[in-house]
Amino acid sequence: MAAADNTSAALRRRDLCSRGIRLAGKMRSDVVDLLDTYVERQGLDASASVAAVEGVPAAAVERWDEQTGTQRLLENLAAYRAFRALLAQMLEEQQEQLGEADAALGRALAAVLLQVSAFTYHLEELLRLESRGPPSEEGAEPPPAPHLSLFERKLRGLGVLRELAQWAVRSTRDLRQLAKPSPGSSSAASLAESP
Amino acid sequence: MFSGWNWVAHGLYLLWNICSLGVSGGLVQSCGHIIPESPVLTLGSSFTALCILNESCLDFGNIYANQIIWKTKNRVVPKEQYREINRTVSSVTFNDTSSLANPLTCNILADGQIEQNIYGITVTVGLPPEKPKNLSCIVRQVSKLAYPMTCTWNPGRPTFLDTHFRLKYRWPQENFPDCIPKDVNNSCMITDVQFFVNLEVWVEAENALGKAESDPLVLDPIEIVKPLSPHNLSVNSEILPTVLKLSWENRISVAVMKLKFNIRYRIIGDANWMQVPPEDTASPRTSFSVQGLRPYTEYVFSIRCMKEDGVGYWSDWSEEKTGVTTEDKPSKGPPIWRSIAVCHSPAFWTVHLMWKALEPFEANGVIFQYEVTVRSKSPLSSLAEKYNVNTTNLTLKLPNGTYEVTVIAHNRVGASPPSVLLIPASNSKAPVKSVRTLPKDGKLWVGWTAPNSYVLKYVIEWCLVSNSSDCIIEWQNEPGNVQGTYLKGDIKPFKCYLITVYPLYADGQGSGQSVKAYLQQDRPSKGPTVQTKKVGKAEAVLTWNHLTVDEQNGFIRSYTIFYKTVDGNETAVTVDPSKTEYTLSSLTSDTLYTVRMMAYTDEGGRSGPDFTFTTQKFGKGEIEAIVVPVCLAFLLIVLLGVLFCFNKRDLIKKHIWPIVPDPSKSNIAQWSPQVPAKHNFSSKDQMYPEGSFTDVSVVEIEADDKKSFSEQDLKPFDLLKKEKSTSEGHSSGIGGSSCMSSPRQSVSDSDEGETTQNTSSTVQYSTVVLNGYRDQTPVQVFSRSESTQPLLDSEERSEDQAGGGDSTTQRQHYFKQNGGQDETNTDRPCFERTKQIIHANEGDLVGFAQLQISGQSSQPLGLGLEKNTQEAALSDVLQESTEGQTVISQTVEGNPMLVDEMPKSYLPQTVRQGGYMPQ
């Protein structure tokens, strides 16, 4: 019975990883497209350098390959919860700013927001399978948005999207790492999915 | 005072009552109501309604529940369905709401008679929603980033109520707004779905009678995607003539899904698609090289895609694009055949070489030239002649012998392998056997039995046999290992084809074996036209012509002859199709027969036109058998009659042919010797060489010497004068043609008075021989007879020619002209002669008259003679007096009987020489 549960959990984990990888890939693809649209619609320079945005977790990490699976999941979850809040805020600001005039940008933002939300769900499920359970969101809430000028908000939005694109790449690698059969695991099949 | 207050109180009470009515029920207060109010009921369920009366109405109008009447759409509900709960409440129960009609009203009989409506409700009947079934969803890609999902379901039975359907979906951790169908109840489209997350989808149906939910459908939308087909398809030829490279763009991101493809292609003009093996295109790509194509062929390509793992739906086929492969050298030589005609010179052939243009898949390009090599296989010479032609035939005049013909086709890339045909001097090899045909699947199959020897290949030759066109040969090659094939050509039904199979050997050729065949037969287009060749009494020989091959429409299997009489049954006779003649026997004689003929193929027959004939009444020889005896009998009878007549000729002669007195034996012959010596016989002999008048006795009278007549001679004249002239004695004399003979010249030789006065047998003859005038030799002898017998016929003819006019009139006319010289007359010669007679001297007249008579044959002259024959005696009067005309006229008028009686008195008799022979 326990073996059957383990097998089921392994299959579930594998499925979550597989689809998480593909979702991250699509999310990255969509974010890249969105970045182009965003830069164009907000009148920004695509080559503009944006400093690190406060409240946006950095994708880059040292000793990435030394991280444990749970650690990876927790960092991903924290980042995507932050992105979810930031994107929701951006969507709200974008609607306030442009109204219905630029519905395409709003739809694209909403789509990315949904994907971020879906990816968050994947991470939470994986953490549950790790018998750990996802941490509460209360501690992970981003700091309240400082009062920024319109241009600053645009730049922050640009920074959020760029970082999200980075995170999509990292998440893909993280999940691949997680999907690798751990020593002693019966699941021999490897996932060759690559976006 | 109290009563006044009492009245005031009563008025206030009424006012309160009115006010209370107005307050409680608005403008009109109802005396009751029905519960439930406007219920929605399940179809087929039972239903009970209560009508509750207001207490106030009870007091005011003495109304109670037992007076309540329930109605559904003005129909009273049977009392059995009522129940009086208490004095203010009545209920009605319906066991089946399907029969419930709106509105349901509660009524009351006020004062037992007047029906008043208390209240009414509308009942809505329907069904609760069924659980939606067969929920399914599909994500149809509409653009690169738009993936709407459409879900459909079966809403279940009609509910007859306003039922709302909602498509609900959610993520495990997030709910989404419901999708509400517009205008339909079985589908809804979610405009944007996110992939790679399981989505739970279900349908909720709700109406006044309940709510139902479908089973949830949990799916990742990426698994139900129908992607857009690849676009911007292009086809490019490669270096290899059998390869074309396809390129396209995918419209779905690889991040969303990886794709696999199907590529189909076909030769343009061909409806059948071929497909690239799916395993060759099962991975993501944007180009593919299709191999194994035909050179120089235009292809049409199309492509579609779906999720690589096969989960989901295939896209639609992309737009079609065409491409042409490059040329290659011809893959085979053209099939070749020949026809040979003998030239005027027997030592030469006219060889017509013909080859077929290569099929496009064999030509592999544009054939611009054929190279034909003819090599004689004769041991004496092995010269090879080469011909380069653009057409597909070549006619050569060659000496008899064996030849090897080679044909090579050239296109821009190269030359084909050679096609070789051996033309032997004679087809001496074994032919095929048992050539047969069979129509199959709309085509004509030809089969044969192969000869024992190894056959290189077969040539099947065929042509359409027709009266209207020549036999145009078509042909095809078949390999030597087959013994049957379908004719590759436009084989028409109902047409006759002559098919010949030739076996070709490595060292020779077998003679052709032919067979005629139809792809499909039909009835003949017309029937034979039958006619009779010979008709007898009981038989008739019928003939007909064979139908032309164009009319046959199939193989004529038999003819059937139908014949019948007008009212008889039709008889049918089947005749072999090779015959063109048939004899119908046992026919009824002298009967009208109608005959027609039908020609039959395997598919039926058609009748020709009807032909009628009548059999003869008598058979052959029957008429002869009747006629010949009859003729013989007739001849026998005639012969017997002749013999009888011969035996009884005396008796017959006595009664029918009495002896006519022969003038030559008359009494005048007795005075013939008394004729003066001047009688010139020699001249008479000359004039009548045949001696018809040799026995005539001639009395020569001197024309100018009247006195030379003796008294005896003149006696008859006197007698005649006495007899014929009744009133005028000077008009006596021998009668003659008043026209041409003068009384002095003509001498009446009528018999003596007693002879003349004798009965009808008395004949008067006169023979007049004119003497020359004054020693002139008479040129003509005029023999005259008073007998009218020989002249009767002439007289009758003259009468006919005179238009049937009266002879008397004619005579009058004649004499009138004679007297009146100025008047014209149709008898002009006669008139002129008369004038001469009148004005010339008598001697001249005689000679002239003789000339006229001798040359006479003219009718006027004859007429004159005839008319005046019996009046010869009167002619003297004419030459004596100018009053003669009157005299003669009177004489004629006065002597009608003489004219009538005289012919009866005479019998025709030849005047013989010797003159008058009174009997």
C-alpha cells in the first residue's frame, strides 16, 4: 500500500514537474513577447538598464547546483508569489493608466499573471509532495508599493518582466533538476522535455 | 337625539367598511385568494390548490366554501376533485398536471345563480433540468496567442421552462467566472485558457424546478488543442529530379507545444493524394524534402500539424502549393508497332512504323526527337538507315525482308533506352490460340492462350468496325508473360471491334488471330427490311439484307419472321442469322399477308417495317392447264364449224351470199364484137397490165359525134331518160360525174328498159373507154358502171368526210358553185374543173376529164363521182343548158328513192373485161 502511494506520488511529482517545465517555458516565451509589447506601449527603450527592483527576488543565485529540491521549490514559490502580487499591481496600474485603450497589453499581462499563478500552484503541489507543505503567504507578501512616479512605475514594470523572464529560465532548470530520478528512486524515466 | 347619533354611527360604520375595502384590496377588494400563487409544477405530478375566502365576504354576501366552483380555462373542474376544507376553504386536486390548462380560477355562485370569479392563478408546468451529459471541450487556436476553449454538452430533454446553463471551470486553487452560453444551451466558449494546469470544467443547468450538474471534466487545455495549420508553404525543386523541398511556418510556439506533421501530395490533375510516411514527419520542423517523386512532374502539396504526442486534434490542411520536379532522361523507349502494305511492286513493302508517345512519367521531360534506325537482317546486306523525326510514325518503302527497327526518344536531359521491333519477312511463328473477349468493369478484356514457345511480348491491335469510317488501327503492347489484358483506349459500347493478337518472338512473329467483340451490346437500331422475291399460291420467297454493322449494335443471334393474314394470328419463324432468304410455305392462296422481320442480339430484338403481299390465286401451271384445253376446244369447234360450213356452203351461199350477176357475162358482152374496129385494145392492155379489165368489152364512143350512135345504142338512154326524168325530157342521158364527165363522153351502159325496170337485182353498169380527141391517143380508160355496189363504201366514206351532211345538200352546193362562179368552194378542184367544162369546148373537156379521172384519188372527185353515179343520165342536161343546175337539183330532189334503193339492188362484183354481162 505504501509502495503504491509512493508510486502514485512519484507519478504525480513527475507530472507536476513536467508540466511545470512546460509552463515555465511558455511563461518565458509569453513574457519575452510581453516585454516587447510593454516597451513599445510604455514608450521605453528596450535597451534601458533597470536597476534591481525592490521586492523582486533575483533569479541569479550562487551555488545553484548545491541547492536541495525543497530549497529550490521554496525559493521559486517565494519569487512567484512576489511576481503574482507585482503583476496584479502592474495590471491594475496599467488599467488605470490606459483604461481599455490598450486591451491587448492588459490581456497579455493577465495571461502572464495567470501563468504565474498556475506555476505557483505547481510549486505548492510539489512542496506538498515533499511532505512539507507550502509556507504561508503572509510572510511572503511583498512590501507595500512605494509611491512612485508614472515613469518609475513603468521602469519597475519593465524590471519585473525582465526578472520574471529570468526566473522562468531558472525555474525550468530547477524543475528539471527536481525531475531527475533521485538515487534509489524507482522512476527511471527521465524527462526530455525542453521548451 | 339618540336616534340621530345612531344614524350617524351607522353612517360612519359604512364609511369605515368602504374605506377598509379600499385599503385592503386596493380599488377592488377580492373576496378570496388561491394558494399557491402562480406555482411552477412538474409535468405529470399531482397538484392541489386551495381557494380561501375572506371572512369579510362571508359576512357581507353569505358566501361559503361549498359554493366554490373551480375552473380551468373556463371549463368547470368536476366536483369530484373538490374538497371543502372548512367553510372558507375549498381545495381542488389534479392528479396529472399535464392536463391542467390556464388559468385556474376560483368562482362562486352568488345567490345560487350568479357566478362570480373570486381569484385566478396561472400554473406553469415543466420539468426540472436533466444532468448535462457528454461534456467535451476543444481549444481552437485562432491566432498565435489566442486559444479559446469551446465546450459542448447535451442539455437533455426539453424542460418547457426557462433553464439556465452555466459552464463552470476552475483551477484547484482558483475559480474563474462562469461561462454563460449566448442564444444556445449546449455550448460555451472560454476566451482564454492557460495551459499546463489542470482545469476542472462542468456544466450547471438550473430552472424553477431544480438544478443539475454534469460530471466534471478535468483536463489540461494543452491536451485538447486544435492548432492552426502551418502557413506560408513553399515548394522548391532540388537538384535531384525526384525531390521537392517544402518549407513552412508554424503558428504555434514551440513553448506551447511541439508539433508533428502530415504532408500529402498528388500529381496535378490526379485526385488521389499520397502521403509522406507519418513517422518521417513526427518531429517539430519547418521544412521537409519529399523524395521518390517523378521527374518533370507538377505536384500539389498540403500540410497539417498536431501536438507531437498525438494528444489533441489535427489542424486543418494548409493551403495547397504546387511544385515541379526537374527533368530526367526518358525511362523507357516508346512502344513500337508497324503495319505493312504491299506495294505495286511485289518485291517491296510499304512499312508504316508507328510508336506511342511516352507517358509523362516515362518521358521525364519534353521529348523533342525520335531516332529511328532500320537495319536489314538480310545476310546479303546489313545496312542501317537512321531517321530523326518529330512525329510518332514513319513510312518507309522497303524491299521484302527481315528488318530490325529501333526507336530512341530524346529529351533535353538524354536518350531513352532503345525500343526494338523485329519485322520478319513472314509471320511464320506460332500464333496465339483461343482469342476471346470479356467486358468487365466498363472495359474490354482480351484473353488468349499463349503458344508453346517463349513469347517476348504481345501486340494487341484493334479497330472499330463501321460502315461510315475506315478501320483505324489502335494497338498496345503487353509483356510476354500475360495471357490477357484490358484494351487501353476509348472503347465505346454498342460498337463492333475487331481485335487481333500478335505474338512477338525474339526471332520472329506469329500471325495475328482476330476476334470481334462488343463492350456492350444493345438491341439493333432497326430491323431488317423484308420483301418478297417470288410469290406463289401457297408459298412466298422472302429476301432481306443483313443489317449494317452500325445498325447491329451487337451480334445478330437470329432473325425471326412474323407473318399473318389480315385477321389471322401471327406466326413466327426463326431464321439463321447467316441467311438472307427464306421461303414461307403453307400459305393460303389469294390472301393478303403482312410480314415483318426482327433481328435479335443478346440484348433483344427490333422489328423492321411491315411488308404486305398477296398470294396468287392459281398455282404455277394451273392457268396453262385451263387455258390450253379451252383453246384447243375452241379451235376444234372452229374447225368443226368450218367443215360444216364447207359442207353446207351451197346452202349458206344461197342464204347469205347470193350469186351476184357478173357484168362480164352480161348481155353487153354479146354486143362486144360489134364494137368498131377502132377499138384500141393495145392501149388498154397497157393501161391494165394485170388484166383486171381484160375482159371488159369496151364501147367506144366518138366524143364529138353524137350522131354516130345508133338508135339501138341510144335506146337505153332514152329508156333511162324516161325512167329517171319525170318532168323534163331533155335531162335524160347516161348519168356520170357532173363534175368531170360530160354526157357526151360518158355513155350509159345501163341495161334496156326492162332490165332497168326490173327489181332490185337489176344492175346498171357502164364501161366507158375514152377515145383520144381527134386522133389523139387516149391516155386513160375510164370504165364506169352504174352499179353502186362497189362504191357504197366510198359513198359512205365520202359522207363521213363531208361531215355527215345531206347528199342532196352536197349536190346543191356543188351545182351552186357550178353556176355561181364567184363563190368559193372547198371542193376547189372540182369547181375549177366544172368551170373548164363550162367554158371550154367539148372536145377539150373530154380529154381533160379523162386526165382528171385517171389521176383521181382525191376525195372531192370521188365524191362527185359517187354522188352522181345514179344520175349519170342527167349529165347531158348539164352540158346542154346553163339552167342545168336547177334541173339537176330538181331531179335529185325528185328522185330520193333511187338513191336509197339502188345500193340494195347491187352486189359487189368485179368488172371484168368484156363489158356488160347482164344476167
